[in-house]
Amino acid sequence: MINILGICGSPIKNSNTKIILKEAFKAIKQDGVQIEIFDLYNKKIQDCCHCNWCMDKQSKNEYCILKDDMEELYPKVVNAHALMVASPVYLGRLSGHLASVLDRIRCIHYGRYYAGGMKHKTGAAIAVSWYRNSGIETTISSIHWAFLTYQMLIAVPGSISTFGGAGVSSFSGTGDFDSKDKHQILKDKHGIKTAGLTAKSMVEIAHIIKKGKDVIV
Ligand SMILES: Cc1cc2nc3c(=O)[nH]c(=O)nc-3n(C[C@H](O)[C@H](O)[C@H](O)COP(=O)(O)O)c2cc1C
């Protein structure tokens, strides 16, 4: 079984980011793949305070000194073979909410008990912007830097998008919109396709890593 964890980095309920993440997962519904989404809507997650408690005092199931909704997320991250991290574009990079989550995951890689816990997980990124050419690639890249720091392997969709899932939430990324329809992302068929291809690539890599680990260990 391959465990896939999607993290939706929008603070909005039923966000465009959540929708494209769900669409991406439709492309990988198959036997042997278990999918779960952790949505940052309504979640209370503090910033990492760099106290280094995790490095000195962390123990089994005691991940971090800060007590908040990360306690629900930590075991899901530990058990995941692959993370699909989706963010709205905020000023050309990932949302602050998501940045806090990725910072806090530090304790699963550098913590005393969970040291190296992120190594060789697969990472895949999706970004959703309002305007076309307005920060999608830099947002995906800002997520990829976290994956690289955690020694994860990055899945990309291939030629139609290159770096990850890339969606727009206004009509064709022009900024035009219909105020009665907050889910324009569903009309971005190309963006949804890039997210699905990224998800498929993620599952392939996760399978390869899982098999490879059986050989190494
Ligand atoms: C603080 C902030 C910064 C934003 N910066 C950008 C930006 O740089 N480029 C862009 O195209 N859209 C930007 N947006 C718009 C969002 O990326 C866009 O509305 C996106 O669809 C939100 O996703 P959601 O519906 O999943 O929350 C910004 C929105 C906010 C709140």
C-alpha cells in the first residue's frame, strides 16, 4: 500500500487549491493507493519557534513542544510515502499557513526521535494563482526547496507543465471572474491535467522507492 497525503495550503473553505488537489487525486484512484487530504482551512497552526526542543527532548508520539493542529498532522506525515503539497500563490510563493506547516515538519527530519523521517519520501507540488504568469513556478519552487531540504525526491508532470500542477482561478488567468462562481479552477482543464500528471508521477516514484528500500534495508 502506498500512502499519499495531500496538504491543502489555502485558509479558505472549499478553496480552488483543495479542488485541484482533489482532481489530481482522481487521476490516481487505484488499488494499492490510499489517499488522504489535510486541509489547512480552520486549522490552528503556530510558527516554528526554533526552540530546538524536538532536537533534545522529542520522543515517540511527542513530536513538538507546541500543542496545536500539527499533532493531528504529524503521524499522517510520518506514515505517508508521498506528500502532495498544494498552495495558493501568495506574492509569488507558498502561503504563510503552508510555510508554517513545512517549517514545523522540521521535527520529523531533525528531531531526536524521528531523525531522518522525511528522507526518501516523494514530494509533489501544485500551485494555484489568480493571474496567469503571476508566481506559479516560484510557488512550486518554494515548496520544492522544502522537499530538497528534507532529502525527498520530487515528482514532476513532464513537458506540459514541467515543475508541478499549475492552475489558475480566474477565467484563463485573465483576472476576469463570475462572482457567483468561486471555483473557476474547475474550468482550467489544462491546469487540472498538469496536477493529475504530477500525481501519477508521484505514485510511480513512491512505488519505485518502496521497492528500492526493500533491497537496501
Ligand atoms: C496575500 C495574497 C497574495 C496573493 N498573491 C498573488 C500573486 O502573487 N499572484 C496571483 O496570481 N494571485 C495572488 N493571490 C490570489 C490567489 O493566489 C488566488 O486567488 C488563488 O486562487 C487563491 O486560492 P484559493 O482559492 O485556493 O484560496 C494572492 C492572494 C492573497 C490573499
